[in-house]
Amino acid sequence: MFLTIAYCNEYLRETTPEKLESRGIDNDTRSKVTVYREEARMLRAMNYYFLMDLFGNVPLILEEDGVGAYLPEQKTRQELFTWLETELRSIEGNLPAISMTNYGRVNDAVCWMVLAKLYINAEVYTGSARYTDCITYLKKIIGDGYHKLEPEYKYLFGADNHLCEELIYSIVYDGRYATNWGGTTFLMGLQFMDDMASYENFGITQAWSGGRAPENFSSLFDEDDKRALFWTEDRPQEITDLYVAKQGYSVIKYTNKDRNGNNGSDNQFADTDFPMYRLADVYLMLAEAVERGGTGSSKEEALTYINLLQARAGLDPIGTSQLTLDFLLEERARELYWEGHRRTDLIRFDCLTANYNWPWKGGVQTGIRNLDDKYKLYPIPSSELSVNTNLEQNDGY
């Protein structure tokens, strides 16, 4: 994350109007660079959001700080929150247009989404609730005129998912031109095993096993829920031994097949983009923010959006009395699993270290219901502490 920030800072240092002028850059290129600079700021802010969420107190290094041998000062979560809010609001309105032409680039909807994430978690980050502000930015995404639900849930996770207008921001992969051993290729290799005929069924030859769904998660789905994308053949649902790979259902959410059943462009590396932010999450966040007391929307409006997700999943609509925070925590699991949101969700619902259990939590099969609250933050790596003596380790580590 800090490497990405360093790249963004260097780009901003090297593309000032003065440097472009001194290098004889033409006016057409300069106008493009003006937008690119805003994209660099947006990517930098997004990575600072991730750092603040994961580690809490981290240094804030900007382009004016330059490069060289100095020790950046550690900032508090509150200071980072304030900087992020100001920075994102100043970027809004200066990014590329929201369109398929700009797919994979950051735009205003991405900016609004990060602001909404900042606000829905504000009580965790700062101690003060900001649910009304969250609703404000979610409504901007809903009203942007572009994003709409993908009718088929599974198409969001296939080789041609770039066609889905539900996706707000994706990390782009291509089996020939944008490859690595991480990303969606990793997710597929992690879930596929040698008995699943992965290439025929899922369009990729990687199958190194290991990733499985604990039984409390795979049990969350009704029988008719189209989002329950699990391989259940020759698998017990319960995991009694972590070292037996064929215990617990395999998650087959991501595939290297397109919507017509064709394989991706390569059988080793996936064409499937990683859906970091999408409209379904917007609907779920809106309902949660309303339930938590935010204004600017209503329970009736939130219920309408939630029932769109229910309908896509092949389920009956829910009623007003069923729209509760407990329902939303489970619904976020069903809708957004393996998309990187669960840890932050459990912390916001005060269910990560206490009040909630799952198999193998804390390394024990039955789970350890209550763990030390220190686990709400990751430890700052010792390699960072040894280099920068201005850093203080998070409490408890």
C-alpha cells in the first residue's frame, strides 16, 4: 500500500505545471495529465483508507515531503480520517467520466464509495457516527445514471465480468496481458481441487486447494439461494481437521468462464476482474445506515433495494420487520463473501472479537467466542518499526 502511495506521490511531483512547462509538454497532453493527477490522488487516498482500516495509526506521506532519509511521523486514525475526508471531497468532480470507456479507472462513483465506507465505519475510526453523511454519498452512486444491478449474480465473477454495469471499481486482470499469481487467479487456485475437473468446469488449470467455507457460513443460505456457489460433491460440510483439504464445501464463486460458457483467454491466468466495489454493497450499506439512524433515506426505500437483491438471488421479498441489523450482517455475508469486506463488517457490528463465534476462530474447532480486542487492528510489521523509530506498535502486540 505504501509502495502504491510512493508511486502516486512521485507522479504528482513529476507532473506539476512547472515541470511540464520546463519539459515542453504540449497543451493536449497537459490537459490529460491534469485528470491523471486527480486519479493518482484518488488511488493514494484509497490506499490510505485501507491502511487506516487495517493498521489504525500510520504515517501520512505526501508529495511535498519528497524522498530521502527521514522518519515520517505517525498519525492517529482521527487525523487520517480528517485528511481523507478533505482530500476525497476535493477530488470529487475532477475524475474521469463514469462510463464503460473508463472501466478500471477511478471516477466519482469510486470517490463516493470510499467516502461512504469512511462514514459508515466512522464510529469505529473516530468514535462519532456519520450515517447521514454515508447515505448522502450512497444516494449519489444510486443516482449516477450508470450503475445498475447485474441480473445474474454469477456473471459478476466470471471471465467477462467487465461487462457488468453493477461494478463500481474493479482490479483488472487479463489472462494474457495483465497477469500475476495473485488476484482472481489465486482465488480460483485456492478453491479448486484435483477432483473438480477445474479446466472443464471453471476454465483454469490452477488447483492447489485449501480454501473452504466453514459450516456456519455455508449454512447461511436457503436451498434456493443462487448465491450459494459451493462444490459439495464428496465433501462433508463440517471441517473437523484443518489439514484435510476435502472437508468443508469448496467456494466456486470465481471462475474463468464467460457468461456463454466459454473459457477465458488463458488456462493458467484468469481474465476475471476482482470486484472491489459494486452496487449491491451500496444497497446493503444504505439499509444499514438507515437502521443505525441516518437520515436522507427511509426504511421503505431501503427495503425496496434489499428486495432487489432478494429477487436476484431467487428468494421471496422480506418484510419491514425482517430488515434488522442482524439480518443485514448475515445478508452481507451471503452477498459479498470472498470480496474482502467481512473483517471490517464484523468490527463495525462488534462481532469480530466478541458476541459472535465461528468454527476454528482462534484456532480451535469449536471457536473461541471472545478474543482480545487487539485483533481489531493488525500489528505494525516489525520491519517497519525497526526502520522508523517514530512508530509505536498497536496496543497488545
